[in-house]
Amino acid sequence: MAEIHKDGEVIVTVSPDFRNAFVSIYSASGNGRNVTYDDVISALNEKGVRYNIDTDRLHRIFEEKIFDRQVSAAVWKAPVDGVDGSIKYFFDTELKLRPKTNERDVADYKDLGYIRNITKGTVIAEITPPTVGEPGMDIRGVEVKQIPGREPKYVVGANTALTEDGLQIVATEDGHLSYTAQGGFSVSTAITINSDIDSSIGNIDFIGDVSVKGEVCENFKISSAKSITVYGNVNGASLEAGGDITVKGGIINSHVVCHGKVNAQFCEYSDITSDGDIEAKNFVVCNVYCGGKLTSSKTLSGGKYTCINDVFAVSAGTPNYSPTEILIGDNAVLNSEKAELTKKSAENSASIGRCTQIIDFLNEKKKQLFRLPEDKEQLLGQTVKTKINLQMEIKRIEKRLKEIDESLAVKQYLSFGCRGTVYPGVKVVIGESVYQVTNEYHRVRFRTGNDGNVEVAPY
């Protein structure tokens, strides 16, 4: 029977999506021609396969005679899809009211964290941008598009902004940080409390303006770096503001510190300190320090009122002669400080005398015994230290008293004007001069006369 001669054969199979190509090499028979490496490459090219051909594997087929089976010859380069962008917030999106705790883990049930203060420039969120990814290539050399990452969804709220590089959201104003229904953080430069300040709200400590539609209840406090407005009463509470304080009702048995102006309907049994003007209809048994002008559109009765500038009231004191002290001008304040410092200096001098007696006694005992017991030696050292500190304190007081005397040498021409009645029991101090009212006066002005004393003139 005649020998059959048949050439070798290469069959190329390509996947429909052109991601993979396979070759099957069949050996020749008889004197037929064997398939060569170049034959395989040509067969692949005829099928359109031109990219990412595994030449090492094709060579290995011939070296290891891997015939009569299907072998992978080319694989596409898969595209790398982009990663979606994301946003990381540094603040909780939900404001939960809970008592704050101190370093000893003791809860303060008056501080519920109602306000979340934030300063200008503070980073609210970090944004990670999406990646583009990389395109792929099929075995024909045709580019396969990747799917780019999606931009993260976020909202740039009021008084916040994206940084120039688009990678952060920052606060552009000082204020209260809150998460809005629109799905982003915003910063409010002013807040309004539509209720009383009580145990349901807690103390307020805010970097911006505060407005309270209700009352400020007993033992609660509002602190603001700007202004405070209260539409009800402030009763047994504390207010502290870097700007103005306005109370539509009254300030009752409360403590107020203001670096602007204070305006209230009435003030009773309260301590009020203001760098600016203070104005109310009635002041009853208050302790007031006013850095501007003090004005009462009705009565100023009982208590102590210290004012750097002029004072005006419709009436002062009471018909039952309640003690009412009115100190006017820097000099009156300085005289009060001078009296306190002089008293303190005398107390320190007395203490130095007692220290000297102890030191002398212990030093004498040390000479007799050559050494003191340890506790007495410690007492000696502590007493010497106390004496030195007291001596230094007296020197500081003497320096301040000298400054006060220099300031007191400058006369001030200020006044207390009263359009109604001034009752006995009122004491008016202007500078160093004191006037004790012993008779009723009507429509008068207390002022500094040419002789430096307080004089009474018609209003």
C-alpha cells in the first residue's frame, strides 16, 4: 500500500470578542512539509491577530513538540476601569445631643453640645477624585475603552468652599456647623433658638451671634463671641458676649459680662459689666460697671453703679432711702482701686511682721541647738519664701499706687443728671469727691465744680 504524504497543518481559533486566540499544530505525514514558526505567525496574522502574541509559548510548542492540541497563542490586554471618587467627612452628619464629659469622665448635663463651633479654614471633608483607568487592547490591536470612575456626590453648603485643588471642603466663616437636608454641611454665622434655654437645650457657647426667642432659665449660660439677643427674661442665668447684649425682657438675679453695649427692659439684683453703654428702664439693687454711658429711663434704686462716663436717670434712690452708690469717671474707679490696694498693702505689711518674728525665733533656736528638727527647718524655709513674696507684692502695689496717683492728678468733668427725684441715701462719687445726698432734689445735675468738689446744679 502506498505511503500517504501530507503536509503539516496549523489551525487558528479566534474568540468572537477577539480576546483570545488559540493555535493547533498538526504534524506532517510521510514526506509532507512540517509547520514552521513563521507559518504559525502568518496564520495568526491572516486571522487578524497582531497584538500580544505569546512568542515564547509558540517557540516552546516546537521545542517540546506540543502538537495535536489547542494552545493559547494570544491574549488581549484587559482595560483597567477607573475607581469611583469618594468623600470623607470629619464631622458626624447627625448632631446628637448628649452631655459632655470632662477629663474625669464626669458628665455635664447642662452642656449637651447643641452648638458645633467651627472656625474659618477648618477642613470639613476630604475628597478623593475618581481615577480615569487605562484602556485595553484586543488581540487585533484595537483599543478597548475602559469605564472611568464616577465623581463623588457632595454639596458645598453656605459659608463653605472647595479648595483650589478641589480636594477639600473648608469653612469660609466662623460659625455653627450643621448638615442640611440638601445633603451637605453649611456654616451658620448666627443661630436662633426658638425655645427657652433650659435642660432641653443646655448651655450655649457659640462663636457667632445668638438669638433666643424664649427665656434663659436659672443656672444656664449663653456665651457668644459676637452678640446675644434674648426676647424673654434672663432669670438667674449668665450671659457673656464679645459684642452687644439685648434683652427684650428683664435681667433678674443674673450675671452679665459684655464687651459691647447692654440694652434691657429692666435689671434687678444682677451683676452687670460692660465695656460700652448700658441702658434700661429700671435698675434695682444691681452691681454695675459701665465702660460707656449709663442710662436709666425710669429709676436707679439701690446697689452700686460704676460708670466711666456720664450717668442719667429719671429718679435715683427710693423714698425709704435705700443705699444707692453712683461712681463716675476713671478717677472714681481708680480711687476705689487705690483704697483696695492700700488695704492690701497694710495686710501684707502685717503678714511680713509675723513672718519676721517666726524667722527670728527659729534662727535663734538654730544658734542654740546648732540644728533644727526637719519640720522646723522646712517651716523656716517656707516662711522666708513667703516673706520675700510679700515684699515683692508690696513693691508691685507701690508701683501701681504711683500710677494711680498720676492719673488722679488729671481732673475729669463728668456728671450725673436726674430729671426727676434724687432721694436721700444716694451717694455720688465723681473723681475723688464724694457727695452724700441727705435731702430730696428734683431735676438736678451732680457735676465737678471748679474747686474739684461735687456740686449740685439745676438740670
